Amino acid sequence: MFRRAAATFGRVATGVAGVQVAAAATVALTDKELSKKPEWYQIAVRSIEDALKRTSKYGYIESAASLEEAHEALVKVGDLHNTEIQWRIARILFEKAELSKNHDEVLHLLHEAKDHAKKALAVEPAKGSAGAHKWYALILTRLAKLEKKPEYESEAVKHLEKAVTVDPKDPYALHLLGVTQYNNKDYSAAVATFQKAEAIKAGFSASNLYYLGAAQKDAGKKNDAIVTLKAAVQANPKNRFDGKARSQAKNALAGLGLKPEEYEVEDLVW
């Protein structure tokens, strides 16, 4: 097994087991090569490796402990001008902001996240970085609402479009793009985008099903909307967004004249 690991230590940052280290370059190391390094080095490399893997997932991370562990590992290499490192730090800060209930802390985390995302984009490789564009778009969208800066929303759309171009297999990025299209009342485009997300991974998100059904309803496709909204209600919620979406889908179905017994299922725990 090969890994991309911290190899050359330059500028000083707090390291593991009381040792001060900071990564200034990366190289590929085999397990055998890594085993020859000092124990503190092995621990540092494996913690960074785990953080990179954990923050590569398309969906959300809702564990504060997991986010903190990943953050502690990646800030050790936070001085690297590396797109993959920087956008993951931005992602972690954004998700920490989402979990915070303190307004001032939320804004602080979001602006710090924005700075790291911009660093990621500044050194983006020619092939592009879907993660950098996706999480920068999310940060801008959140700041647009909190600071009432609508210009951020249009900029966010451009970055989401870039994200799905670079990585067309990320259903969550497609979902987010679809939400912006829906909010802009471009219902036909939203329907197509949500359906693309479902084609990649059917039922991956109750939220995607809810928005697809809502877009179908607003596009005049009532029968399709009812089928999709029922699926949203019956989907297993994986996060707080899905839980909210199930409630919204129930309300939408009620608005379409359906009775609870026509779509209700036993409440699912998430």
C-alpha cells in the first residue's frame, strides 16, 4: 500500500508526542518504509492519512469529535500550499460552523473556512478540484444568508457547476446545485439535476427526494411529485437535513390533498 505522507519537515508546528514538526513536502511511502520511521512520525502520518480519508466522503460529517480529530491532524500540515489539504481544512471549519449555535463563532469559522478555500483554489491543479469548488460554494451560500450578500449566491452557483463538471459522480454536489436552481425558480433545470443525482445513487438523500418532488410540483408534474414526495417521507434519514426534508415532504403531500394514512410510515430514527 502506498500513501501520500508528510516527509520533509520545515516550518515549525505543534506535532505529536511533544515533538514539533510541520510538513513541507509529500512523497509516497510504503508500509514497510513507514515502519522504519520513528514512532511519533508514524503516528503523525497515520493521523493525517486518516483525516484525508475521512474528509474525502461526499456526504456530511456530523460528529463534532470526528471533525475535531481531523482538524487537529490537518492543521499540522496547514502551511502547505496544497489544494487537497486546504479545501479539507475549509470543509472541516464549515461543518464545525454548522454544528455551532454561537453566532459569532459561526461567522469566525466561516470566514476562516473561506480563507482556506481560497488558498485551495489559488493553487488548484489544471485538472481541477471538485472538493475545493464544492465546499467554497457551501461556505459562500451560508455567508450570503448570514451577511445578506446575494452576490455570494451567484458566485456559489458557478463553483457548484465547476464541482459537478470536475467530479460528475458526486450526488451531493448535484443536489446542492439543484437546490440553487430550485431557489432561483428554474424548476425544469432543478428536476433534471436532482434526477442526475438519483441516477448516481438512488435514495441517497431524503432531502434530494424532497426537493425533486417540490420541483416537479412547481413544474406542473403533480403525479410525479406525489410519487417522489412519498419516497422522501419513506426514506431512511441519514442526517438532520434528511430529517427536516421528511417533515417538509409530509407538508407538501398534505398541500396536494393527500391524507396522512396515504403516505405515513412508522417514524424512522436518525
